[in-house]
Amino acid sequence: MDALDPRKTALVVIDLQNDFLAPGGAYHRGGAVSPQARALPARVAPVARALKARGGFVAASQFTLWPDAGGEPMISPHLKQLRPFLAKGDFAAGSAGHANVAELDGLVDVSVWKVAYSAFFNTQLDWVLRRAGISSLVVAGIVTNGGVASTVRDAHMRDYHVTVLADGCAAPTVAQHEAALADLRTVADIALCQDILDRLTP
């Protein structure tokens, strides 16, 4: 990995939200929370804490289901087919389920609300990162072959130097996770959370 300047680095946390991971959240009610995903906040939070202590920046994306005129969530057909349990109020902007998981409390500098896989699509993430003087991104979250991969590729196209946290991401299966990481090696460095912590600890 290239040298890491904390003041020019942002940790971008993809979709570690209560409705995805917390007890009582939408995915918990639908039986779709994976143990691999639930383990991520405890690994990612120390990285966020260490980066902020060295003058770095932490951004988070929050998947959002906006309501239609009748108050029902506007869900893409492919997502509705995959997750038929999603209902009114799930991932609603500003709701408890929409919020970042508790492990990230006090650590996130900016959250952006997104409607698709990439944290850059139709959000102000790039604008915020540029104004904050960020040139390197460390990416974590869910899912490796979805929101993480799309965000990493969009970051690469915007000329950020990107590092993906292999044990800070998860996919529905280990095979999908490993395949996604292998594919992302063409556009990003791959590291462990401890690798970043070691480089941030004086």
C-alpha cells in the first residue's frame, strides 16, 4: 500500500445501518441478517476512531427508501423480488432503522443518503470529500459485491486512491465476498482493519 496521510484520508462506511444489522431492524425481521455482516461494526469502529484521532475524516452512506404519495416505500423491482419483506417505514429517511449502527455514534463526520448501490450516485459525497481535502479512501461495509464494489469503482473513476478493508466488508456468502475482493484488486488495494490501525498508531 502507498503511504497513508491521515489528513487526506477518509473512511467511507457503506450502509452499516440499523435496518440492515440491528435486532428489530427490517433485515432482522426478514431473517436476512448474516453473522458476517453483524460482526463488521466492531471491526470498523476502531478504524474510524483511530483515523479521526489522527485528523482524518469519516463518511457514511445510508441506504434510503423514499415514500411515494401514499407513504409506501419506492422499492426497485429487483430489490422487492430479493427482499419481499421490506415494508412501510423501513429505511425511511431519518428513522431509527435508517440510522447508522450504534457502534458508529460520534464517529461519522458526514452521512449521505443513497438510493442505489454506489455511495457516489446522486449524492454529495464527492463534493464533501473534495472540500475536505481528501485524496485517499478506505472503504468498508456491506455488501462487498454490491454497495462496496460499486462505490470503490466510482471512487477509482474519480481518481481517489482506494483501499478496501477485506475484514471490514461482508457479502451474502464467503464465496461472493472473496470473488468481489479478487475483482477489486484491479482498482484498489486490499488490507485488513489491523493493517490500517497499525499504520495509524504512533
